[in-house]
Amino acid sequence: MKTDIIQKLKEANLKGRGGAGFPTYLKWESVLNSKAPKKYIICNAAEGELDLAKDKYILENYFKEVISGIQIALETIDNSFAYIYLNKKYSSLVDKELLKSLNITLIEEDTGYIGGEESSAINFIEGKNPEPRKRPPFVSEKGLFNMPTLVNNVETFYYVSKIAKGDYQGERFYMIVGEKIKGGVYELKEGMSIREILKETNNYLDVPFYTQIGGGAVGEIMIEKEFDNLVSGEGFIRVISYEEDPYQLMEKWAEFLVNGNCDKCTACREGTYRILEMVKTRKLDLKVLDEIFLTLEKTSFCALGKSIPTPFRSLINKVI
Amino acid sequence: MINIQIDGKKIIADEKKCILEIARENGIKIPSLCYHSDNSPKEGCGLCVIEIEGRKGLFTSCGTYPEEGMIIRTKTPEILKVRKTNLELLFSQHAEKCGDCIWNNRCRMLNLAKAWGLHINRWEDRKKDYPQYDFNNVLTFDSSKCINCSNCVETCEKQGIGFLEIKKEGSFHVVTPSKDKNKDCVYCGQCVVHCPSGSFSGVDPSLQIEKEIKNNKYVVFQFAPAIRTSIGEEFEMEYGSVVIEKMIAGIKKLGAKKVFDVSVGADIVTIEEANELIERLTKKEKLPMFTSCCPAWVKFVEFYKPELIPNLTEVRSPHIVLGGIIKTYFAQKENIKPEDIVVVSVMPCISKKYEIQRKELKGSVDYVLTTHELARMFLKNKIDLNSIEGEPRDEILGIPSGAGVIFGSSGGVAESATRTACFKLLNKKLDKIDFKEFRGEEEIKEATVEIGEIKIRIAVVNGLLNARKIIENHLREFDYIEVMSCPHGCVGGGGQPVPTSREIRRKRSEGLYQIDENEEIRIADENPIVQKIYKDFLTDKNLIKKICYTHFSKKEKEN
């Protein structure tokens, strides 16, 4: 039975929906095979990316399925205990009585963007500063309270329950935002191109536009000639018309990142702040920006810091 | 041990050490700011990055450990470039207030910036308007100099205090003093010596001292045991160098009339403390007896564990005792009005600044200077301890026993008191003078000393978290407990020169034991200066009580 669900996850080719896209069955297998007196399961509902609200949508509409996914993990992994690590803003979306009755611990957080990273989440639950941990060890070997820990996103647990029921046909959730479109959260097939998704959801603008893919802050800018690329990472698409002010968008990213990082690394703490200063004054010194970008990519401790140059660099190169 | 290569050099490395340490041991310099060998790797400043062949990206050498066959490069053009940017970014937050910084001319930030030809004011300092916190006019934290490394927070936590916290204010994380009413600073000053950016420092009284000298006051300096093996560091001497006569000459050049040795006070403390211990052991009361010469430890007891106040020895600390002797015995002898005498103690310590403010001790000592504050006075007055001609000690209160000198190292008070207790109880010359079981850097040392019929169970502890462990779990197992707040005792004090490390503290301590070993007189009671004081002056019980004893009381949160 235990290997059964893992086999199903493998066959379904389910990849983590928190953004990193790691094969779910491998995480489950690793935690299952680790030897330890206790194990932990964390449903990550911190959803802190800028303008992203697909986990919110899933909690609103499919809370029971998410819980059922967590229960499958509890049944699969011996001596395991489950937590829901929830963005405080979503507090009203969960049935606290139900969680209590199922012995699932609810942790509400308002730690910002970096607090949603899985090892930051573990630090927060342990009462520590929510900043990323060094890997290895991976959290599946040594996670919460030093025990093997399975951290999956809300959407991942939702699909685990569908896979267990034989109800999954390779769907995923997409969130589409933009000033000139209706947008929203859509459940569609995985592996669709930007163009297909926008057309199918009626969000394809009839004026020239470009997009930001994979994350509201650190997603990459894709222009019309790249619209046949697939949407990977977080299923996020921002639709931006050329009439909009790109500096305002950069300012929004930079504000978000300065506020949402953990301030551990010099480049991320100070470099991002100087990026914000430059975009605010609309004076980009490209040489200085390049130095900061390189330093962010090379000397940031975690993936967030390393990914900060992506949106700025692609917007500057492709649009400005 | 494993084989690795750094910058083409083949190295056999200990896999438990980080690459940064291994490189340094092998003469390969890697710059770093946030790494401190006493703490966990912080991996934040971004200066110590290296490249590992076959792996993508760069890695922090402080947080990366070697693996067999690893090929490491530390100086590629890309590495040099990002290090420069990171240092410029560090300067972009840090307000450069170099004039009175405890790093004097050894600031790693500034030295690297000079070596790399950086533009340190490329950006306006982000933290220029950040607040300065003053803790009871003893210790200050200037948060505009902070570079977010969090070594202070870890250090404070490791002391079991947790007074310094990281909090998010607006968009940024900042270090702030705790508002929790159950947490308070004990002024140990370990934050001062673990901060790479000089954000913490003692409140420096040197301007007032200069004024007293200028106003023709009779200014007397006394220097603590641990100063003599650390002040040389401020003048690039080898760690552990013994510097006494040259320092005395330097202090005299500043305008001091006399320079005395706190270790003489330590000899008096030893005699009184051994008396008190023997008395408590005989009466079997208020045991275990704790030492109380460390004011940070005393504040810890008064704030965190007031139920243990009766267990503290009531003997004053060495510089307070000697300060009292200076203003009475010495003043009488030299025919100087006590009110004209200004006593300045040079201490390896921040909490001594707090101690002299205590109302029950007021008047004995007027100012406390730390080791690095004295060094800065020397620098300011162009006094170089390398070239100055030494001056002999002022004999009247200037020559201690060896026992008084080892007070500066964790275990020294216990050893000194044990020597005296043996001497008193056995009433004969001792066969054994060295009690090596109390020496060394271990955080908790224990031994049972048998003197005739009497067995004394002794513990020696450094670090307040360790003290807490002993108090909470093993209190009844001991009769006498020496506690020093700082690692390795006063040699690792918060007023000592920066940088500090286990190795540096060990060398300072070895220097003190070396002095003791070479001393003919190694028991406090045999010090002729002290014998003379007891014979001529401290003859009356009430006077002894007045000059040598104090009391303690429960403390509320002050900061």
C-alpha cells in the first residue's frame, strides 16, 4: 500500500507545485526510507510570491481534497505528524475544528516571501528566524526538529488526493494577472504554451504586450516571439501592455524583494535596496546594476537571492 | 584527514574544519568579515567566497567543508570582482565612524578597502540615521555601524542572556535590545569583541581622565591581571607577550603619578575570600560559595537568580579593594588628601564600568578604561609600546604574588584561593603549588581538593550559560564555584583587544601562568607588600569590612 501511492505519484509524473518542480515521488520516497523515530509532514500554504493567489483559490474551493492529500501522506509515512504552514491572510479559509480533530497542527505565519521557502518555514515552526538553511542535509533527511520532513505545496497535496482516486489527468493551476485583462486562477493541462493559455482563457490582449512567467517578482520577462515557450515553475503569467510603465513594475518587484528577503546576505539585503533606489529615481546605471546582478547570482546563500536579477535583466534587455 | 588543493597548493586537511580555516592555516589569505571562529558560520558577508572545480557557482569558504580530492580556487577574477562589490555594499550600510572605533587601526573593512582600492562612499550610508543605544552609561550599541552579521545575537544567546534580538523593522531586519522584562544586559561585553564592525563599545572615559590630569589631580592608574598579556596586541606584538614596564612607562607619560597592580588587590581578595570560604565550610552555611569578582556574573545572579545572592562571596573585587587601599592607606602614607586622588582602573572588561557605578562601591575607583581604550590613549599621544623605555613598578602597591596574576585566567581565582586555604589550614610551606586541574580553556572544570581532614569540592566555570547549567543541575555537588562570564576568563574579556579567538585567549592565559611560574612568591599570604598592609593598616575588623567587603541586592530590568 505504501509503495502503491509512491508508484502512482511516479507514474503520474507529479512535480512539486511550489515552484521548484521537483518530482514529488522522490521526496516521498526519501522521507519514507529515512530511518528516524519521528517524521514530519508540512503542507506549505505560505504563498508569498508577489500577486500569486492560486493556493488561496485551492484552499477556498478544494480544502477537503488538500486535507485528504495530507492524510494520505500521514498514512504512508509511519510515525508522522502533520503541520499546515499557513499565510496568516488565509486564516479564514481553513476549518480549524477539522484540523484539530485530525491532529494536524496549524502554524500561521506572516514572514513574507522568504518565509515560504521550505527550510525557512521549518526554522519558523521551530521558533527560529525564518531564513533558509544550508543543504545538504536536505529537509527530507533532516528537517523539522532534525527529523525527516516532507514539505509539499497546497496544490501538490490537492493533486496527491486526485491521483490516489485515479482522478488526475495532468492538470495544474495557472494564475493570470494584468491591468488590462480579467485574469484569475485556471485549472488547465500541464505543458501548455504562454499563447495557448492566454488564448484559451480569453486573456490574450489585442494590443502589443509582453509577459512575466513563473513568478510575480522573480519570474522572467517573455516577449511575443517567446510566447510559444511552455509555462513552468509557478504557473504564473503577468500580462503587461507596452503602454504600462515598466519602471513602476520594477519598483513593485524591488519593493517586494527588499521587504520579503531575509537580510542575511550582503548582496540581497543591500544590493536589492540599491536596485530599488535606482528604479525609484528612474536612473539605471547599467554598469552598477551588472555588478550587483553578478554578486547576487554568485554570492547569495539561497535560490531567491540568486534569482533576483532574472526579472530586471530580462525586462531591461527585452523591453526597455 | 583528506587531500585537497587550494590555489594549486596540495594540502592534507582536517575534514571537520571549514575551508576558510584550512586556507588560513596554510598561509592562503581569504578575506572575511562575518566569520568568527567562536560562532557558527554566518555565510552572509559574501567576502570569503571560493570556487570549487566541477561545481556550479561560488561557495562560502566559512560554511563549506572539504571533501577528498576537492580543488579550490580563491582568487579568480570573478571572485575578486564580487568580493569588491560586496564590500562596497557593506560600506553602503555601515556609517564610517572610525575615529573612536575599537578596531583602532586594525579594521578589516577599511584595510581591505584600501588594499582593493575601493570607493567606500559609493553610496550614502543606508543606516546613517539608525539609533545608538546606551546601556546604563556602560555599553553602547551604535546600530548605524551594524553590518547584519548577527554574531552579537549568537554571542548573547550563548551567554544564556538573549538580550540582543533580530527584529524586522519596516523592510529590514535589525538588531535590537529586547523589551522582554525578563531579559537584561549584564554588560559582559562579548558583543563588543565579536562584532566585526565596531558597533558595540564600552563608554569611554578617556576625555574625563585627560581633564583630571590637566586639572592637576593626583591620578593613579592600576592595571588588571589580564592586561599585561594583551595590551601588546594593540602594538602588533606576539599574542601573549608580557608587557608591564613599558606599559607603566606609557601610562606615566600620559600623566599618571603612580601605576599600581590590581593583582596586589587580588592577593588581598584571595586572603579574605579563603577566610570566608573556610568560615562557611566550618559553619556549613551559604554553600556553595560563589566568587563575585566578575561584575557581569554578579549582575546575572542579581537579575536572573536572586535566590543565590547569599551564596556570593561578599569580598569586593580586586580593583575595588585596591582602589580603597589607595585612597586610605596610600593616601595616609603619602600625605595626600583622598579627595585629590583619582583612581583609574585599566580592565579587560566592560562590566567593571558598571561595577564602579554601584552605590555600595562608589568612591573607590573613579574610572574604568578597557585595554583597547588605554591603547587608544597611547595612540593618540603617540606613545608606542614597542619603542618606549620601560619604567620600574611603583613598589608600594605594585608587586603582586604569582597567585594574584593568574586571576586573569579562568581558574586562577580558584587556584589562588586553594593555595591560600592550604597554606592557612596546614600552616606550613606547601608541597604542591600548581593546581593544574583548574587551568585551561574548558568551560567547566571540577576538582576536589583535600586539605588535611577537609575536602573542598570546587567547580570552575566560564560562560554564563555554563554557570546556569551548573546552578540548575549540579548546585549541591560543590562547595566553591568560580564563575567568570567571558570565555577563558578575563583574558577573553569584553574590554580586550580585537580580534579574539580560542587560540589568542589561550596565549594570553599562558603568558599569565608563565609569570606565575617565574615568580618567587606564589601565594598571596607571602606577598610582603600585602603582609605590610595587614600589619600596618588592615588591623581592625571593621576597617577590613569597610574596605574589603560589600553586599548585593536583587536587580530590576535596567535596559
